[in-house]
Amino acid sequence: MAAPALAEGEEGSGAAVPAEEPAPSAPQLDPDDHGAWVGYSAGADGSRARQGAGPAGVTGIDVSGHQGSVDWPRAWADGARFAMVKATEGTGFRSDAFNHQYNGSYQVGMTRGAYHFALPDTSGGAEQANFFVDNGGGWSPDGRTLPGALDIEHNPYGETCYGMDPASMSRWIADFSNTYHDRTGRFPMIYTTTSWWNRCTGGNPDFAANNPLWVARYGPQLGELPAGWQTHTIWQHSPGAPPLPGCRDAFNGDPDQLARFST
């Protein structure tokens, strides 16, 4: 079933961030050769870096061109069992590290997945979904490939919600999600922060019916989830914790459940 979007002027049933208490904006980035990445803005919701051991579940990492050439055998030895890899951004950027990272993680035995950094103010959701799938973001039922993820968070290059109202943003996300489903047979995961989602989609609860949640929250507790979701699939809980590269994630389940989700 396709993920519905809000009609023009309709408000979601989730609680939106009050206008008099706007969610803080993330620091803006200067575009560079590697673009933005999942979690660059996670601290904008007031989260702090998690201290100590990670949460229960299967340990994973997410990487982008900023990590470059990853020592995947070392990452496996240090406990990582899945990896999310940046593939694309907008419709004009493909990570030059993608092939090494996506295939290298798989070759050492990890479950792997790809993600797309959304720029909703530059082109349509369907157009970006097709660009993602055409450049490595597809899915295969081999038991070790996760459905692709839509990274939708604070705008790294401008206004937090990309200059879009909640109804328009919801339609954009639905277009991306439905196009990805048409191309691959799976709905994409949605990566976001609670503050961004509740502000920029108006607390739209509808996507929880189909799209698994990859939530960013740096801190000892998971906290409130974005409107609609009652549980999460992946929790990005730390911006980085050596010796593993990239940001730290935990799959909400055991290895058998990760394999079933991949399939």
C-alpha cells in the first residue's frame, strides 16, 4: 500500500513543533566533494553524543565519502555487522567512495544498504528516487541487502525545511517512497530526527504504516519517536566511536531478524 501524503492544507494527527518554539536549525555546510551525510544535523534536536556501550541489538555503522577507503576487515573484527553507505544526493551527486564501501562491507560478511541524501528543493521526489536506484540504491532479496534509505533531515545548505510547507514536504516524501517501491518492491527506510520530522511534515503519522524508521538520536535514551512510529528499525545513537569508522547504529533485533528484514 502506498504511503499517503497530507492533502493541501490538511494537518497531520501528530504533534507539530509549536511556532513559538521552533526547532533549532542545524549549522549550514559549505558544499564539498562529499556532500552531506546522515547525522550531520542530529545534534540540532538537542541530542548529545552517547557515552559508554551502545544499545542492545546488532551493531552497525554508516559511512560516506567523508570516511573514504574503509578497512572493512578491521571494522568486522571490531564488531560491525551491517553498514549503511551513502550513494547519492539530490540528482547530481554520486559518492565516489560508494563502490568500495558498499561492496567492501558485503565482501567481509556484513549486511549492507545504501542511502540517499534528499534535497527536496532541487527536484521532485520521484526524480530523486530514480536517480538513487539507478546509482546503487536498489535492493535484492539475498538476505544481506537492506532496502534503501531516504535521508531527510535539516537542510545543510539553507532553510531547515527547504522552503516547503508540511503538505508539500509530505507529498515529496510520498513520491520518493512510492517510486522506490515501484522500482524495487520495497518501501525505503526513512532516516530522520524527531524534531525535524514533526516540524517539517507537520507531524505526519502516515508513513509509519509502510516505511521502516532509522532514527537519529544521540544520547543514552532513544526518546520520543517521530509522529506515527511506535518502534524503530535502526537507531543511529552516536556520531562516532572509535575504533569503528563513521557513525554508530544499532539494529533493533537479533542477527536472524536482521536477515529476515533484509529478505
